[in-house]
Amino acid sequence: EAQVTQNPRYLITVTGKKLTVTCSQNMNHEYMSWYRQDPGLGLRQIYYSMNVEVTDKGDVPEGYKVSRKEKRNFPLILESPSPNQTSLYFCASSFGQYYVQYFGAGTRLSVL
Amino acid sequence: GIQVEQSPPDLILQEGANSTLRCNFSDSVNNLQWFHQNPWGQLINLFYIPSGTKQNGRLSATTVATERYSLLYISSSQTTDSGVYFCAVTSSNTGKLIFGQGTTLQVKP
């Protein structure tokens, strides 16, 4: 089954404790991206990747890192999480930025 | 940057009613997608529709790119249709996917 898989689905952590949210797709997509969704602000892009080893900042990249060492994986790294990073996070993939975007099930993160 | 406006922001329907959701965008786009976010937060692809009309069961969508709007029609609504409907466009200039603020739909039995 074609899908985008995020893990974990739910995470509660404390300020400053490094964490990684994984994202994997099995559709051989070149384009992958991360979004966060906040009440009143909608969905905003954090980072995106056009292909392996190619990443770029989205609209709200501060406090986040990404890497794209393999085509199928695009982890989101929070080196020192802060409470303002409490949010619902989505990973997405597609054949390109102008193609259908497929979203993962989301990761609810709470930073205390 | 490109602006994406959805209307209405909220909609309450009785089961079986029909509805039309609208998405206006301020600049030329390379694609347009409609999503349904269910009560569990999952984003479900409904339509990829940069132009023209598509139908999928009780749902259909029309995009008129030259006039910069898209419509999502829901017929014979069911309680499972409840949730938030998002329109998202990819700007021809920046290549970024921009979401509207969504329409929150509640279908009452």
C-alpha cells in the first residue's frame, strides 16, 4: 500500500531534550516536505527537499533541522525543543512540488 | 505572496443536505488540491484539480483557473463528512504549497 509513514504519532517531551520525528514514503517520490499546523495559523511549511541531499527552508524553519540521505526518508529534528514548537506536524511527499501531495497521519507534539 | 481564501469558515448542515465550499486564490497556480481533515487530524486527499471538473461519488470539484477559484460540492451529506476542508495551491512563482484557512463542516444527524 502506497503511504507516508510518520513516527511517533504522539509525543510529549520536555524543553531542551533533542527529538527526531521520522518520515518514510514507499512511492519513490523525489519531493518531500514538513508542515506544522497551529490553530488560527493553518498549515505552514517548515522544510522541503527536492531530492536526496537537497533541502531548503520553508516558511518557518527556525528551531528545526532536516536531512535527506535516502530518497525514502526525511526526518525532522528538533535539537532543543521549546514550548512554542508544540504543534501538529505533517510530512508529505510527491513526485514534484507541482504534483499531488500525499500526507502522513500526523505527529502531535507537546513540549512542556 | 499568494493568498488563499476559503468560504464559508464554518458550515452546519442537516444530514442529507447539499453544500458548496469555495476557494479563491490571488495569483496563478500550478496545482490545486482539496483535502479533508477528519476529527482524528488526518489529511485525506480529495481532489487534485488544477483546472476542470472531477467527481468522486458524492463529492465533486470544479476549478476555473482563469478566474482564480475552485468549488467543492458535497451532495447528500453524511455525518462522516464532518471535519475541516482545506484548499491548497502551489504558487507558479514560488513553487510552495499554500493552504487556505479551511472550512469547518458539521453534519448533524
